[in-house]
Amino acid sequence: AQIQNFEIAAFWRDKLQAIDNSTTSQNVLLDRKENKDIVGYYKDEGQKYIAMVIIHIREGRISNKSSYPISIEDKIIQNKDIFPSILEQFYQDLTHNLPDVIVIPDIYEGINLFKEILTEHKIDLIIRLPLAEEYGLLRIANKNAKVMVEQEILMKEIKRKDDNKIQEALEEAKEILNLPKIPRVIEGFDISNIEGTDATGSMVYFLEGRPYNKYYRHFKIRTKSTPDDVAMMKEVIKRRYTMLIEKNLSLPDLILVDGGKGQLNAGYSILKELGIEGIPIIGLAKNLKRFLFLTRKSYNFTKKF
């Protein structure tokens, strides 16, 4: 899936680059030594995404391009509202190298409104519709904006499909492991040390099937100075869930421990001590190529999961 996403990203990159190249070729067509911005705009038919592209022309030559893809999926915004708002923000933040003229799409009818907005901010610019000689660049800006919207829509669809696959995998895990509910929050524990010293416990956190780095945790082992993975696992799990219970924070739907029966029993004993033994806990016995469920039933990794 990641390879496919990279290929799609490369396709859209090349497509946008081709448009940029065609924009550059327009340099020779601009005879007037004007400082102006030509604004392209596109909104998808579903009214969920828009993009605005500004081609900056200084002294008759194209000097730069600014792009703004925006998702309005959860908002009710009309053309006449969002268009001047984006332009207002852009030119309000632009403290130097302002153009003398802003050319806006002829599909936009709120010229006077935009003029009023700029006047309020004491920005003195000429705002007008495109002249005949400017339509070529305007079409390129509009096309660039359209490509950006199409890219946003496609990547959103890819993410939706990925989310569906993750949801299916979580539901399958629930069925295979006979879990009481879908494991939307999973916490996994591991013990590591350097040649038997400086032992630490690590916890990874998965939310809706995706790693959530913000909630990763590390534990400096306090109770053992010599290698004892089982005792260390017991300490880390006790510290973690004692803290969650004391602060009345949400508990995970599934717990994973790196190790075999020793680590599994250690973890389960702590859950029972804290009165939360209802949380499923699994031991990952890597050397045996299987994982152990709290019921002590073994599952082979070769089983579809």
C-alpha cells in the first residue's frame, strides 16, 4: 500500500511539474512590465475541496507561484465567502513585494467585496478581471488548482480504503482471539537492557490500528538491578495501570507483552491484583513462533491474522 501511495504521489508531482513548465514557457508572452498576481481557483463538484493558485508576475516575468489546497468537507462555505477570505489572509500577511494589480477569475462576482476588505486593511491595489492576453496564464492557474483538488480527493479516498482495511483487521482479530470487543486501543510492553544492565521498559500504543507515538512511554526499572525480565515486566505493568486507575484514565482493550508464559503470567497477576483482569493480555513468544493468550491457549503465527 505504501509503494502504491508513493507511485500515486509521484504521478501527481509530475503532473504539477508539467503545468509549472508550461507556466514558465509563458514568460516570453508577457510584454508589459507590470507587477501583478493572477489568481486561479477550483472547487470540486461535491463542494468538499477547493484550491487557489496565484501566479506572481514581477516586471513582466513570472517570479513565483503560491498554492493553497483547502478542505471544506465539514463546513458550509460558498464561493463568495471562501474566495475573498483566502485572498484577504494572503495579502494581509504579505508585508512586501505586493503587486500593483490582482487579476481574479471572471467566474467570481464578489470584486467589490474583496476591494472593501483590502481597503479596510489599507491595502491599495487594483482588482480586475483578466484581459485577453492574461487568459492563458489564468487557464494554467485554474488547471493547477484543479489538479491539486483532484490529488486531495484521491489521497482522501486512499486513506478511507486504508482505514477500512484496518477496521476489518481489528474485527478479524476480535473474532480470532475471541476478544470481548474490537481492540481499538492496544498497549504493548517490552523489556530491554545493555549486557544485563541499564534495564528499561518500553510501551507502544496503538489507536484504531495505527501507532500513536505521542503516547509511547519508557520506564526506568527500579526494583531489579540484575537481569530478570519477568520481574521487570511485572513492575512496568503495575506502574502503568496503577497510574491509569489512580487518574481515572481509560484502560486499553488489549495488552501485549513481549515474552512467553513467564511474562504473560506476570502481567496477568498484576491485572488481577488491580481488579482489571478482564482486559485480554497476550504474550508474544517470538522464539517459539507463536503467541499465548491469557487462557493459556497457543496460537501459531502462521494462522491468518
